[in-house]
Amino acid sequence: MHTSNESPNALAWATPHKYFPDLPPVLTAWCERQAKGHLAQLAAVDPADPPTEPGG
């Protein structure tokens, strides 16, 4: 049973900081990598191709 005043998610947030004390730059780098990947996918789209239905 959780009896402290901390959020039940406090451990989930504290654990990454234990292994990655400089977590904000790690998250920033990950987000930048994700965004670059999405931009590369968008750049590869041929504007002349008609859109397709999702799942089609």
C-alpha cells in the first residue's frame, strides 16, 4: 500500500534519473531523432501520388 505523500508514479520518474542523471538531454536527442525520421518520411512522399485510404 502506498502511504507516502509522493505520487504513485514518483518511482517511475525517479528510476530513469538513477541511470541517466542527465535525462533532459537524452529525451531531447530522442525527440530530435524521431522528428528527423518523420521529416525524412514526409520528404520521400511524391506530391503527384494521390492519397490512399488508411490501411489500403
